[in-house]
Amino acid sequence: MNIDKTYTVDHIIRPKETIESSSYQLFCGGKGLNQSVALARAGAVVYHAGMVGSDGQMLTDMLMESGVHTDLIRVADEPTGHALIQIDPAGQNCIIISGGANRCITPDYIREALSSFEKGDVLLLQNEISANGSAIDMAREKGMMIVLNPSPYDGRLAECDFGKVDLFMVNEVEGRLMAGCESEDPDVIKTCLREKYPAAAFVLTLGEGGAVWFDASEEYRQPIFKVKAVDTTAAGDTFCGYFLAGLAQGLSVPECLKRASAASAISVSRQGAAPSIPDKDEVDRFLVR
Ligand code: RIB
């Protein structure tokens, strides 16, 4: 959960430059928060676990207002995580995060947070928090379905046993790093991921190239819905939340991909992270149009 300090700039800053932003806004964000908001707005039942500092009430409030259960959230002695985000005229971003309270998550806290969950429940993780390895191990012992968005992709993921993950939600860069292949060709990345993780399913998002779901034997593709990009922050999180909500609601994979792609398109057409995520009625109307 992050407070997003968002600056609109005429270009992403270069080394040795000082530039002035044309606007500055604070948004609720953080990959975990955005994904929980997307899940809830898509109609799923969501319990968000995580930590904020004493300055993070706005994040808990925003989750609650979006219909997410917040009783598992704890207040840590560190400041709330935050992100410094630059948005250029094409809506592309550049993000630095400072973990703060997000890095105070311990195996003991995870044990407590998971205590009421069981087989049939789904654990969704991303890599802005600490102790993901323990979360995966404990959820696996309970027989929960485990979904990992390995973002940001960094050395801390080494503590995670990827063999215990059921579904990975990755972009091209994360997919290539997981696959350990040189090629940037999505088909080569897909082949490497299938060979390396034959028991897992993947959703690989390809920017303008849309998205592909695949497991060891099947695949489905989804093109993007073209919109004018204002701010791409949280587009991937929106996709992730909507896709997973669809699966939980028993939709087919192609239907999940279509709804996730539509929700993500709506989110890039407006500013901010969590505030840009549409609810399911808006996605329905968009798909009719
Ligand atoms: O995925 C988008 C998110 O990344 C932003 O909300 C920011 O907080 C960073 O965590």
C-alpha cells in the first residue's frame, strides 16, 4: 500500500536535469492496494492484509470505501510506503518506491493473517512486501490457490519457491526474467516458461500486443482495447484484479481476459492509480459500446 506522489512532466527526467512538473497530486496506490481495489470493484470478496504507518489511514479508508475487508491491516512503526511517479504526455510512467511499512511484514504476521483461510481460497501476492516466501509456503500448506505478480522483479524473489505458485501474472520483462531467456520474442518467452514451470499457468501481458493466458497445453489471446492513454499507472494491477475476480466468479479464461483488458483500458484513460480503476458496471457498459 503506497501513497503515490504523482508529478506530470513534459518528459521523464534525465541524469543531471532539474525539471518542474506541471501538476502534482497524491493518489492511493501500491500494487497490492490497486489489485485489491480492482478485485472488489469487479465484484470479488477481498480481504486485504498488509501494513501502513500511522500516516496511512487514507489507504485503509480507500480500501474500505471500495468494499475491501480491512480488518487484517496493521499499523507499523515505519512510515507508510510511498511512490514517486512521473507521468509524461504519452501517459507513460516512471516509478520509484520506498517500502516503509510494506517491508515490516513478518512470517508471524502472515501466519495470523492466513489463519482463517483454507483450501478453495486464493492468495494474491506482489513483490512490494516482505516475507513473500513464507506467505507462499504457508498458503501452500493450507491448500490455497497461490497467484503471484512478481513485480517489481528483484533479488528478494529468491526466497519464493516458484514451484508452489499456481498462476503467475507477468509483463514481458518479468516473463523474460523468469524464463531466463535472452529473446524478447513473446513466443520464445512462452516456450521457456512452459518448459521451466510446467505445472503453472501464466497471464503474460504484452502492452500494445494484448495479453496471453497459457498453461502447459492450452493458450488464449486477447488484443487490447485502444484508448487514449492519460496515465498507465495501475493498468497492470487493474488487469490482474479483474482477471482473478473473473476466475473466482467461474468465468471462462477468454471472458476473464476480455473483462480484464477492458478494465485496464478504462484505467489508462484517466489519472491516478486506485482512483482510475473502474467498477464492474462501467466495464459492462464499455464492453457493450
Ligand atoms: O503498479 C502501480 C503501482 O506501482 C503504483 O500505484 C505505485 O505505488 C507502485 O507501487
